[in-house]
Amino acid sequence: MSLLTSSPSRNRAIWDCALECALRRKTSHRCPHKFDDKACWGCKFFIRKYIKTDEASLKLYMLQAEKEAYKCKVEQNGRTKFWVGIVVAIILVVIWHKVDNDHTRKSMNEFVQNANASKAANFPANNDTEKTLHHVARALRKNTDVNGDKKINCIDAAVLFYQYYPDKDKVCIESNNPMEHLFNCVLINGDWRAIEPQAYWQGHRNYFMKDIWGGEYDPKFNQDVTENFKKYVK
């Protein structure tokens, strides 16, 4: 029977067998034999088992099948390269984001460390000051009125701070006339530092006068008035 006189469904089936034969031999290397080898008679894709035609037509038919197999292989390689490229791109994006996030975290950590270092330099630790501020805040929340004027203000805070501070040689009560305000000064690391005794009571994290009051506070007007208010200390 001639290939050209076969029915369309038979033609298609024979073509599929020829193409699979070519793919196995020429592209995927699943078949180690040449076409028309003796071993081919045991393969279900050997088209000579299904048709009778002249040798020239058969060779031409298989050449066409091998050409199509090569084309399929090229297209498959192209698709493979495309998806490999996609996967590589995704991996690179993930790596880039990780590196970027790591760099961001590192930068943030360095920023925080530098900020903490700067804070430590300008905000020297003093446990006595902090503990005293907590005592003052608790007392003010209980409306402790040291001078009986029925007001809770800077006078009460400054007197209570002096009262609770453990080393009286390193603390004093100060006034600042332009501000009409009482506060305290504490000797910290060899320097007298002006402290706002109401800081913790008012919710401030810092407690230095300059940090809380800014330009309103001018230390040149400070005056030690400890002796004037000692009478209210218990």
C-alpha cells in the first residue's frame, strides 16, 4: 500500500510512529540503533511493520520525520532555556532582595548603634538619677504636696527629688528666674547636670533640662536655692 493512498487517520498514525522513531534515535538518544536495523523489528514504532512501499519513499519519509524531530528538539531546547532563564531570574531577584534586606538591616543596626552611642555620650547613665525620678513620679501621682500650697508643681518635684536622692553632696535644688521654675542639679561623671524632676511624671524619656525645655532654658540664670527649700524635706 502506498503512503499517499492511506486514509488520513492511518497516515497520521504512521507519521506519529515515524516521528517518535526519529525522536528516540536522533534527539533523546533512547534508541541506540540505526533505522532499519534488525532490532527495529521488535519496536512498535518501526513503520516498515505497518506499510509496504518502495525504499526511496520510505527513506524520504524518514528523512522528513528526522527533520521534524530536530525542529522539535530545537523548540524544546528553546523552551527549556526560557524557563531556566525565568528560574534564574527569580533566584537572582530573591538573592537581591535578601542582600538588600540584609544591607538594610545592617544599616539600621549601625544607625541604632550610632544613635545609642551618641545618646550614651550625651545622656550619661546615672542609676541614682533614674531611680530618684521614679520615686518622684510615684509621689507626684499620689498628689504629694510638700509645702501645703494645694498645688502639685515644680516645687514639689524639686524638693522630692532632693529628698529621695541618696547622696546629698551630689544634688541641689536650683531656680531659674526667667523661667520661674525649680529643678535640680546632679553631679554626674564630674559635671553638674541640670535635671527636670518632673520628667518621668510627665512621660519624658530624657530628663535633662536642655533636652526638655530647649531654648527656654538658659543655664547662666541658674541659682542654688537648696537652703530655701530644705525645710520641706522630710
